[in-house]
Amino acid sequence: MARVVVITSGKGGVGKTTTSAALATGLALQGHKTAVIDFDVGLRNLDLIMGCERRVVYDFVNVINGDANLRQALIKDKRADNLFILPASQTRDKDALTTEGVEKVLTELAEEFEYIVCDSPAGIERGALMAAYFADEAIVVTNPEVSSVRDSDRMLGILASKTRKAEQGEGAIPARLLLTRYSPTRVDKGEMLSVEDVQEILSIDLLGVIPESQAVLNASNSGVPVVHEDGSEAGQAYLDAVARFLGEDRPHRFLVNEKKGFFGRLFGG
Amino acid sequence: MGFLDLFRSSKPKSASLAKERLQVIVTRERAHRSGPDYLPKLHQDILAVIRKYVQVGDDAVQMNLEREGNREILELNIVLPEKG
């Protein structure tokens, strides 16, 4: 049975696509056959983050409409065996994502893949609702910032009532928090919400904390998912999150600022 | 506390302000969300009935759903215009 996981947030620009690429790659590197789907119809970007933008021939909507079959549309990742990307369409309108169409594609993928990662678009419209509808679980990507936390809470409300499982009376699907762009230095100074603050407000389990890191921009610049940069803090934090996703118990890292300079040590607490 | 902290201002840190504001808004929005789907429509209908008799603005009817144990209390607050 394939596990369908939606990467969602409500707010845009918080790291959904980066996280989808990192999680899917991490799962594949662990030997799990994984498909990652871009649900952002009209604004496809997962292909760029995964570095396969020049190999897109057919897309998600082509498969839904029967213009192409899944085998033609799935792009095999060049770096990780076991990893396939289903890109979003760039031209069609959002109504192209019908419930029946999405269900058909997911059912077919489930025959072959262990994990199906759904990269949700921002907002709470059709694309986002469809990305979440068939999910077995959710990862809510949040920045330690007021608008992102509020939107995540809103999204948690949607996950509790608007998924197929919720409609069938199975209640809310499990949702875990992935806090991204975290800066322990700023938290220390009282300028940024701490991971405890965000968890207290959203009251969900924590999957991981990804520190603010130059490596994330470097990774997207070069189209290489950040888990391949395993020397970077962000890459390591994502690999930890993948391990936790797979059930491993790993301590959270990079939560405290360890790089105090000489003056910091002299005058700091 | 470090030596330099003595010279820092004691105004509340912005992170605690953020947390406070979020707790207020998130609590309010959750209460709204957990109410039955028909509440907005009921609100509109009540407003329409009142307008058969007096002209009032959109904010004349305030609805508040509260939960006590396993019963829900719908509180209605209707503000009529002053006679003039």
C-alpha cells in the first residue's frame, strides 16, 4: 500500500517545493520507490528544483485528460534511483484537476510506488485542496513568522475536514510540523518565534526544524535537491526529517546557536 | 544574563508580541471554523429579517458560538439604530 503524503502550508514561499524535493529524494535514497507530484497547475516549479525542467514532455494534466499515459509523463530522476517526478501543467487552468482524474492517477501510481509525495500549491483553492484530498498524512511547512503560522493553522483546519478520510468519517489525517528558515540566533535575541512557540500555537507534532541556510538557495540555483548537500546543516536537517518520517527516533539538531564569537562568549549569557 | 544586557532596552521582545497576537487570532479563527456551516447563512437571514423593520448596517448583528461541555450556546447581539 502506497503512503500518500501532502506537503502543504497555506502561505507561499515557505519551502513546500524545497521540502517536497528533499523528502522525495531522501526517501528514494533510502531505497523506497517514490513519486513526487507537482500540483501547482499553471505555476510549475518542482521540475526546476529537481533539475529536470528540460526533460518535461508530458504533465499531470495530460495524464488526467488521457493525452499521455503515466509512463510517458513520469520523469526518472538522474541522481536517485527509485525517484520519479510528475510535473504540473503550465498552461491549463486549475479546473483541469478533477477529483476523479487525480484519484485515477494516484491509484495507478500506488500500484508501483511506496511513497507518493504531493507538492501542494500555496493558497486554499482547488490545487491545494486536491493535493490534500487523497493524502494519508500531511507535512505542514511553516516559517517562524506570524502570517505563515496563521495560514498553517488555517490549513490544519482544512486537513481536519476536507480530505477524503475526513469525509469518510475517519477524522483528521495525521499532520506534522516542519519549521523552516529557523534562525537560533534570532530566537535567542527574542526576534523570532521559537520552535516551542510555534508548536504551542499549532499543537501538532514536530517532524523537523530546518535552519536558515545558504545551502537551500545554492541547491535551488543548481537544481539539486538540498539533501544531496549533506555537508550543509539544512541538508542534514532534511535527512534527519526523512529518517523521522520513516519512523526513526532522531534528536533535533541545529536548534541552538553554537557559533558564538569571542565577544559573545565574553558578554553573552 | 550577559554584561551587555544591562544596557539593552527592556521593551517586550517582538517574538513574544508575535506569539501573543497569534494566540488571540488563532483561537478566534478556530472557534469560527468549528461552528456549523450554516452560521454565515443564518447570520445573513437574521440580518434580512431585521431589515424588514429597521435599516441597520452589516455589523448590527454579532453572532458568537460558545461551547460549554457538550452543549453549544449561540449568542446573538443585535444593535438597533438610535431613534432620531
